[in-house]
Amino acid sequence: MKQTDTVNRKVVLAERPKGEPTVDTLRLEEEAIPVVGENQMLLRTEYLSLDPYMRGRMSDAPSYAAPVEVGNVMVGGTVAKVVTSKLDGFAEGDWVLSFNGWQDYALSDGEGVTNLGNSPEHPSWALGILGMPGFTAWAGLTQIGEGRCNRRSNWQTAGLPCCGCRRWSRQVRLRGRRTGLRRMH
């Protein structure tokens, strides 16, 4: 479906799934595009990152992140364009990294939003070229695990199956070998 200039389509959590989500778990709703107030900007979603953690956010089971409330927009990282701005530091036409969730348009006060400028070469890359699971694997490998390997260490590459990336798996093996690992999982 194509975006319009008058309607905001949004996907909301209709019910908490029991087991696998069904067609009744989510609901498409339409509403008027919100009006921009002082110190706000209107963002139009161009790219949405669909990630495995979203399934957990549908549940109200204890977790590291709060669940999406029934009736609220599904969460998700987005790359959006500024349609209208009454906010310093953001101009019409700027691209931003934001967390608008599954909807065409969203109001923002700029908190948690990263301005990507008005003509990034590859705007979708702001979400991560391997997505959130790939970023998780990268951070574990390069930010948390770097310098902690010894000949007795084993890498647990939990992020790799999600991103399904052979190249990333190869990077894990190469880094492990350089630090002396004999066995990796």
C-alpha cells in the first residue's frame, strides 16, 4: 500500500498472542496525520527495521524491555524524513533515525532522534546493514569480547543465526583464531 498525504496508517497490537502470532494479533488502523505543535516535528517513515525482539514485545511476560500495550503502535526502529519542523536542529527534508514504530507518520520532540542530514547516500543503512541482530553480534564480538579471549575461551555467537550471515560467522572465526581460540561455537 502506498503512503498518502492525508492519512496515517499504523499497525497496532490487537491482542497478546498465545503461541505464534496470528492474523488477529495485529490490526491496521487509519487516522488523520497529526498536527505539529511547538517544539515538535512531523516524521514520515521511509524504512522500518523488522527484528526478532518485536515478538517478545508482543508478550507481557517479564523481559528486559516493556511490552507494547494492546491498542498501541508496534515498536520499531525507523529511518524517516522530516515533513514539517518547529524544532531547532531539524529542517524539512532532513533524514532521521528514530523509533516511530509501524506507522506512516509520527510526531517527535527530537528526543532519541539522530539527524542524518538532508541527503545521506544510503539512508536505510542507519538501521544497520545487517539489522539489529547483526549489530548485536558485532557489539558482542568487537565491543564486549575484544581483548578477553585466551586459549580457553569459547565464543557463543547467539546473534549469528538471526542475521543468517555467513560473512559475519567467518569474521567471528577469523577474530577467534587471531587471539588463539581453538574451538568456537
